[in-house]
Amino acid sequence: MINRGAWQCETEIFHLLETAYPNMHRRMLETSFKRRFDPERCLYIAEDGKVIATLQTVVAQMQFRGYRLEVSLFDSIATLPDYRRRHKMRTLLQAALDEASHNQLISLMYVMNPRLFERYGFKCVHTSKRYLLSSNDCRRNKCSQVQVHGNSEQMAALYQQFVRHFDGYFLRDERYYEYLLQRVKTSGEKICFYYEQEELKGYCLYVIEHQEAKISEIVYLDSKAFKQLISYAARDVNGVQLIVSQAEKIEKVFPFAIPRREAYLMARLNNIALFNKLYNCNVHHALDAFELLRKPMWNHNL
């Protein structure tokens, strides 16, 4: 039986995710969980007096070829090892898709194993580039214009400038960044800001795990901002892990860095006929739809 609303199960669900994803560093997991967990939109299955499977849904606004679309994001999909191969994930996913099909045009998920979800109509629509940079290479650039203080108004304005070069991105406003800055104070995340003459030109969000700075998001207006932010994040660690979009040419700054391309975002059209009518096209699945984008795609986790 699927349960909706997990007000009394937050701690138990987090422990379930720890068990289901043993290779994920605890601080990264904690940060992701605090960012996404919403008891009102959490689905779970309980058996034998405990939560054995869960799925979190998040509703967001996406810019897509001139329209603002409401999309559903599926996250934190997990089943306890002893209860796998009993169709628990399928049950939760089908319930979430049924709900989304009545409310959102597109469903999304970030995945590590795309093949698991292709049977439900999901297609890989965005691949990322992951870089592992040595701290010595990063610290060759100075970071004298980087600070640890920023404000939500400037961050929202910077984001709007940055995403002009892209499409298929989540919409953000000042309130989003107010929440982000507040979250950083209570989580394991760190954030730094690059200024030129008191004008914000970039920011970098990251966590430190096992002497490595793992950058979850970096927004910047030019290579100078990018290099100083990376240099700052690399100050007290042995390396930097960075994930960027396909369109970002990090090789121009770090010519010896070799990216590892990874499936990053999967999407499903919940109503193909409505999508075709809205965009006056004739697509058959999500991959066709995302190929309509006229600019490079930039899409990071909410």
C-alpha cells in the first residue's frame, strides 16, 4: 500500500537512503536530502513495521523554448536491499507518473542507471561532463576577489544573466536564493562569491569530502570568475570534482583535464499530443522534444 505524506518518517527515510546508497558520501546525501525532502510530496511503502521503499516528487518551473512549463522531478527513489525485486520501485513510480500525467507536461529524474527507467518512457536528454582537477592546477589562479558573503538579490540577477546562453533550465527567483543561503548555514555546504567592483560575477556551491571539494553548481559570467572560484574551493583540499554541461568548455582553462561524460538527466513526456499542440511539432518521445531546444541545455539539480 502506498502512503502519501511522511511527516513522522523523515529520519527513517533518510536511513533508508543511507542503506540504499552505501557508496554516496554521508555529507552529500544529507545535503541532497535537506534540499529535496518534502513530507507532503513523499510517497512510501511500509511493511513489517518499517518504511521499505520511498520516492520524492518535486514540482518546479522550467524554461523550455519560450514557455514556462511546470515539471515534476522524481528523486530519492530507493528500496531496502532485502525488499528489492518485489516491484516496490515500480509501484511507487507508476503512482508518481499517474499523478504527474494529470498535472505536469514533463517528468524528470537524475539517474545513475538510465536503463532501469527506459521501460517507463524516460529518455536520456542531457549528459554532463565530470572533471577531476588537481588542487595544484586549480591554485595557479589567484582568488583575491572571492568572498564568502553574498545576497539573494544579486544572485538572482546573476543567474538571469548566466542562463541567457542556455535553455531547458529551472526558473529561479530571489526567494529561491534566500532559501539557498539559509540552507547553507545549517548544512555541510559551502558557498563563495566572485566580485568585480562590488558587482557579483559568479558563485560556487560545494561540499568538502575526504580532502576533495565537490562542486555541485558554479555560475559565472567569464573565465576570470570561473578560475578564481575554482581556486578558492581548492585552497585546503587535494582535488576538485566538477560537473558542468556539455556546452561549457572547461578545457580552455584546464587544457589537460579530461572529462568523463555521464548520463545526467532523463525526461518523459506525460502528454505527447498536448506537447505537439503547444509547440506545433510532431515528436514521439522526450528525446525528440529536447532536441527542439535552440540553445545548449543547462540543467542542474534543484
